Amino acid sequence: MRRPHPPSERRLSRRALCRAVTGAAVLGATAPLVAQPEPRVRLRYILASSLYGKMPLEVVLPEVQRTGAEPIDLWPETHANQREQMDAMGHERFAALLEKHGVRLGMTTRYDLGPLRLQDEMAVLTRFGARLVVTGSRGGKEVTGSQAKEAVRAFVRAMAPHVAAAERLGVTIGIENHAHALVATVDSIRYLAEAARSPNLGIALAPYHLPQDPALVARLIDDLGPKLVHFYAWQEGKGCFQKLPKAQELEQMPGRGTLDFAPIVAALRRTRYCGWTEIFMHPVPRGIPILETAAEVTAEVNRARAYLDRLAADD
């Protein structure tokens, strides 16, 4: 797939960006005589507040560091309510809580707002140094081929003023490939990557909503390159709409269901992906924690993280 940015545009490559973020590039007075191996890309984790249902922020925030995550992603109703809790307690108190627990706000997930009502949210994010908001595309009927391509282009045109605001604020808008939406299929994801020329508009990729084919997902990651701005470590398993025994419900988590994440993680490494990885699943019904206690949720996230980290460490 043709890269979304013309060659004439001077932007940091994914490789250069990751080196800057991880501090892997070391300047020396003398260049090495033998080429050194590329530094290994480590997955950088962000914790989804929705995994804890509607537990209070005072309970959830201490779990962030315990899961090996750097920041937190606040989710609103109906999946959780920590985003509403943030407003209810006041932003000054929320900032104090973040400082108390050594946590930062990394992003919010705002399907409730949709893609065309994000400007106020982006302004809030900048007050906390957060730089990403994820939402879905507008609902779309099943169209394919040239019709789908034009529909995605029209969507990107409608997003123009919101992307311009994101550029001014230094925020990136991630569009998840959610089912029953305009951007849902592999083709529509590629159409969005082609049409979205701004680096402040990209793809939040959820393997759950794609065919459960690790080679297909890996190829898509290769094709997206820098247009991949967020990655959900999430698989379909037995699904998330019917109440199931807990062991089956948890098959959405990495390392439990049948999806092999090895080729997927290899593609993330190959493309020098340095965005956040969000270990994820949906409980049934929405709004409850994935397990009964915060400690149990954290333990399950750490089990999934250990699985992903083993894959990332493989040669």
C-alpha cells in the first residue's frame, strides 16, 4: 500500500521516532566499524480503566504501575465511568490523585462522543499532557470497492476541522476499526490510512474486529506503518455479547484464546511501533469488572503482558 505521506514531506521515520522515544540511539565521537544490531522494540503498555468496571479512581489508579503500564486510558459509560468520575471530582483533585500514585493520563476513549465532537475533549487532554483520543467512525452501511473508498474519503473530509484542532493541540485522533461502522474491514482500514494525510489522524487497531488470522493482521500492521497510532491486544475468543463461563469470556485476552500473537508482535517490532499497547477485553454485561476484585484484574493483565513480552523478546 502506498504510504499516506508523500515522499516530499519531511517527517521522522518510524525507526527514528522509536529511537528517540526509547533512547536507543547513542551519539558517539567515533562511528563503529561494524554495524550494530537494531535495538529491540519493547511494547509500551497503557491500562484500560474499563477492565475494572466502575471501580473508583482511587482504587484503579494504584493498579496502573502494578500492571507494568505507563499511563491510564479513561473510559466513560457504558463500559466504565472513570471519565465521568474525573469530571465529578474536579480536574484539580484528579491531577492530585495522578501525582499521588505516580500515574499520568495517556488518553481517553470516547465512542460516546463520536468522531465529530472531540474538540472539547482534546482541550481537556492537553491540560494533563495526554496526546491521544480514540473513537469510532460513523456507522456505515455495508459498502465495498469504490463506494467504500469514496465513503471513507468523505469521512476524512468531514474530519478536517477536528484534525486541524488536533494538530494545533498536539493530539492524535485514533479511529478504531469497530464492527458495523464505516471503518471496520481490512480494506476500509487501508482506505482510511491512504486518505488521512495528517499524522494526527490514524488507526487504533483492534484484531477482535478482524478475521482471526494472525498473518492477515501482521500484514495489515506492515501496511499501516506510522498510521498505526494505537494497538489493542485483544482477540475474539468466544465473543463478548453472550454471557459465558468466565474462563470462556477471558479467551478474549492475549494468550488464552486461539489467536497466535507471535506474527502480530513480530510485525509491531518490524515496523518499529512505539505507540501504546492496550491489553483488552469486554465483559458481559458491560460496566462490570472482568474479574471480581481489582487484584484479580491486575493479575490477569499481568498474565497477558507476560505472554506478549515473551513474544517480543523472541528473536
